[in-house]
Amino acid sequence: MAESVITRPSLLARIKDTGDRQAWAEFVDIYAPLIYGFALKQGLQDADAADLTQEVLGAVARSAARLDYDPARGTFRAWLFRVVRNELCDFGTARKRHRPGTGDTDMKRRLEEQPASSDDEVAAWERDYERQLFVLACEQVRRDFQESTWQAFWLTAIQGKSGKQVAGVLGMTTAAVYLAKRRVTERLRQQIDYLRAE
């Protein structure tokens, strides 16, 4: 497995200040979809996954002021993963306590049967994190380019079409298509590096 990327300490230091709206917005943009997606994969319905996401973000907010990040002790995402797993277990228990019984114990049983996190589950968490960084970087970078430049990148790099095909569709030269692809790819790498920089 590739070496894990560390969440940049500057963002973690900034979220200690609960009033730093920009830091929290960036944090939520990166991590809320990751948490929500994990909750859905664990069998929660949409509204329950959204509730769990809010619970986890609340737990992070309550812990942020005393968060003393030390990469030698592990990654922030590993800690967040444990928080998500704990909240998932607590979520199932709380729902059982606060809701009238319906006779359906399937969700509680599935939550109780959840094994300790496996290497596969952690690897999936990391892949989802990388995917979320890519999606977020695309959203942030796309506005920096003309639509034709972005489409040249997207059609070749993501959809796998040939430069010649894309040139015909976009009315560009093949060389211009590959230049656009290279420019966008480089900018995306920079943005992803920024989002996950140590």
C-alpha cells in the first residue's frame, strides 16, 4: 500500500479556532462527503447518513480545540476513521434507545455485527479520501480554465478518448488538445498537493 498522505497541519491548526469559517468550510468540503459515503456503505439510509455525518463533524468540532496533531502517532484520517466507527456504533445504540420499537431489529443487528475495522475497510476509506480530493480539486480548478480547455482534458484524461477524436469534437488541433490536457493535469496536481500537503 502507498504511504498515507497526511492531512496538512495548517488546516488542523486552523480548525482549532471554531470561528475560522474558511478553515471549517474547507474541512467540511473534504471530509463530510467521505463520512457520508462511508455511512451509506455501512447500510444507513440517506437521512441517517446525513445525521451521522453531522454527529461526527460535531465531535471533531468539540475535540478541535484540544487537538494536538502529531504525525508520528498516526494520521488525522486514521483518528477520524475511528471517530466515524465509534459514532456509527453509538448511532445504532441511540436510535434503539430513542425510538419506539417497530419489531425490525435488522439495522441494530447489522451495526452490532460490524467487525473491528479491517485493512480493506481502511484502504477503502483512504481511496474514498483520494477520490474526494480529486472531485474537490476539479471543482476548484475547473473555473480557472476555458470550457474548451477543460473539456479537452476531461474527454482525454477521464473518458479516455483520443486526442484526434477530441480535436474533431472541440474544433481544436490535436496538439492544442494535448497541451490543454497537460495544463489542466498539472494544475490539478498542484491543487491536490495543496489540499493534502503536510
